[in-house]
Amino acid sequence: MRYFSKQRFGKDLSSGLTTTLVTIPDALASAVLAGLNPVYGLYAVMIGTPVAALAMSSQLMYVANTGALAVATGSALSGYSGDALLQALVVVTFLVGLIQLGLGLLRLGAITRFVSNAVMIGFMTAIMARIILGQLGELTGFKSDADNPVLQALDLAGNLAHVHGPTFAAGLFAVALIVLVERTRLRHFSMILAVLATSLAVYGLGLDSVRIVADLADIPDSLPLPALPQFGLVMELLPSAAAIALIGLVQSAGVSRSIPNPDGNFPNVSRDFAGQGIANLVASLFKGMPTGGTMSETAVHVGAGATSRWAAVYSGLMILAFVLLLGSMVEQIAKPAIAALLIVAAVQVIKVGEILDVWRTSLTARTVMVATFVATLALSVEQSVLLGVVLSAVLYLYHASMDVHVMEMVATPDGDFEEHPTPRELPGGKVTVINLYGSLFFAAADLLAEQLPSSRNAQRAVVILRLRGRSNLGSTIYNVLERYAAQLSKHGGKLILSGVSDVLYPQLVRTDLFKFVGEEYLVRAERRPAAAMRTAMALGEAWLENRSGRE
């Protein structure tokens, strides 16, 4: 198949146009959500989207502004204003790109697996709740002095008499338009149509008391001049940038794993990390805010017929043309229309089904999700991300430490084996084969020690521990097995290790466990799974016969 064809070009161009019309209002709204001039949201996708498309492994994932990234960016920049705000934005986006590029080059794409689903659902739900609560003021025209979205919403509830009627009417009109248009064939354009219609209505009816973008900032209709980051702000903004980078990577990893490339293969997550990092680095030089993979725009992108990475490149070029040709028109957009867009989008992102799935999973998952949700509402975004990472690590360690159990392998008359619960006390003068299941690392050591059958009342008991498939045990587990081997030896018994892999063998040789067991009773793994176990059983029987002969 030829690389270029008119059919593919036409589909990618059409898809790029469709996604552009969805992305432009999102980009404007995301910048407003972050407390920035709306044009910085456009700069981000104008530069970052095509660069990411060319650099990533994923050919169809669309990189743009997201609500979570906007909230996190706004939290990071909350202490800045004026020229300092712009300088801080450049540094934050630069650091986000640098961190993402570094993680990608180090092939650490798997890092996102260590953020649990319960934590992510709790975090994303709270972020959407923050967006909804935080935009109620813009929707109603009520200005609260509170600095937390929850407190702002409570302040509004106590001052309903101060709601600005024309602003609230414009906001409700925009919400109604979005909801209605989404039920038609024009659903992909519901956001931009609602923003345009509401802004035209505000202008046509002469509602000068309704705030527009021009009341917030001037929108240039030219390309941004390059800006270098102020490196004196790096250490101050690094923690926030790390949190933003992690949010972006977790979100994009979810998109990357669900959208295969046109050839059917799934993208390389680490390369996607690096590609997004490069995009944010370049965007930072042109005053763009941080971007990342977004499921909503990607769904529109693919649904509109994108066949390659060039569809996103065309989209970025169209946004560039929009800024150059129509930038001044952005100043006339009604602020309540943007608030309506953000509120509806946030409501749509809340996944009730996924929340219920976590809720029904276990008390632990439920507790973690609720704790993350509450923390994200109450604390800064950076603090809640850190808490989420800690909770994920604690949850992982807890489950891994409990995921250990042992079973006895009993030979059957037909030469096969059956699994039975391991006896609490070992039988004397017999060979007992023990299979180890679960994650054997230091946190699981005590549970493993409790589950191994006791030899205190058994004389001349032989225990075979199957280690097939194990590549590492760790010093704490070695200590447990050394104590167990010593206990067996004290009562005239013997420990034999079976199925030792080529990777595990040199580790064992360097431990005291090797001295307890001895080279002869350390049975190496074979291709047939049961072969090493049969060899170990024969060694055990021979050892018992030898001891009986001595007595």
C-alpha cells in the first residue's frame, strides 16, 4: 500500500477539521479553568498537538488540553500574577515535558501501572467535581472570595439572591443547547455551536453586563513570540510539574492501551511518554499550557475517520489558521458559555459505572477511592496526587503481602499429582511436597512462615519446596527458608529445593540457605514442569532410606 493516497488524505483532513472544531472550545475553556489567558490553551494545541502526533508511537491518540491537567496547572500557578504568571507557565510546561521525555527515554512506561484504579477513579471524579463546583460562579455571575471550589459552591448556596440573572440565563441557554445538539447528528459540534450561539445572543440582545473573554484578557491574532524558561523558578515549581506530568501520563496511558494503531498493534507507552514530553517542551517555548492524551478528542478523532498521525497534524495547522485569522473574535465569547461547556464536559467524564465497580470490589478499594476523592476536594492538586501515589503503593504492598498461600502436592496412583491443603503439622518419616503461590517478597515473609507446616513434632520429615518460575526471592524470604531448614534439621529432617531456575540459582549459591540445603538437594528446573519435582522426590525418598539404614 502506498504511504500517500487521496482517500487517506481526504479522511485525515476531514477528521482533522472535525476534531479542530471540538478542540478549540475545549482549549479556550481549559485555559480559563487554569486561570490563564484563553489564547494559551490555543497555543498549546496549535503547537503541541502536531508535534506529539509526529513523535509518539500512537498514531491515532489525540493530544490536547484536559480538565485534570487544567485544574492541576491552575493549582500550580495559583500564587502568580501578571508577567510572573506567564513566566511560571512556561517553566511548568517545560518541566512537565522534560519529566515525560525522561520517563519515556528510560522506558518507564510501566510506571502508570502503580497508580491503582481506585485511586485514579477517586482522583478523576473529584477533579470533575472541582470543575463543576468551581464554574458555578461563572455560570451564575456570583463572585465568591473563597479559594476552594467546595467553599465557593457553599458561598453561592448562601447568596442565591446575588445571582446575576442575564449571566445565569446565558449559562442555562448554553447548557440546554449542548444537551439538545448532542442528541442530533451534529453532536460532535455541540460545544462550539453552543458557545457561538450563546455569545451571539449575548451580543445581539445587548447584554453588556454579561462578562465576555475581553473582560479577562486581550487575545492576539498573531503567532506567539518564543519564550525561554526562567530557570530560577525550576526548584519552586518542580513538585507541581511532577504531579502534572504524572496526571498526563496516566490519562494518556489509558487512551494508548485502548486505541490500537491502524495496523492492529498497540502503541509503545514509553515512546508515547517521550512524544508527549517533546510536545510539551516545544509548546512551552511558545507559552502553551501542558497537554496530554485525551479520550474524548481521541474518540471524536477516530470516529471522524482518522487513518494516520497526519490527521492530528492537520488539526494543529487548522487551529493555527484559526488563531491567525479569527483570534480577535475569541474576545467576544461569553464567559457563562465557557462555564457551561466545562460543567457539561465534567459531568460527562464522571463514570458512574466505574465508581460502582470500585465500590463493589472490596472495602479496601472503596476506602481508598473515597479517601482520594475527599483529599482531592480538600487539598491542592499536587498534594492529592502525592497522596494518591502513596495510597497506591500501600494498597499494592498490602495486597501483595496477603497474596501468599501454600499447597501440598500429593502423588496419585496414575502417576499424576493432586493439590491438597497443606497440613499444619508435618508427618514424620515422609516426603511432603509444598507448592508456593503468590508474590514472595519481604512484606509476605511473616505470612509465608505461618503457612509452612510445622516440624516441631515430626522426626525425619522431608519437605520439598517447589520454586519453579521464581526469578528472585529477596533476603527476607531467604531468612524465612533458612530458619525453616534449620528447624527441619533440628528434628532430623531435610529441606529440598525443586525447580530452581537459571536466574535464581546464582542467587541461592550466595546465601546461607545453600549451605543448609547443599548442592545435591538443590534440583534445577527442567523443561517438563513435573520432572524436577519427581527428581526431588526420589532424592527425598533416598535420604529417608539412608537415615533409616543408619538407625
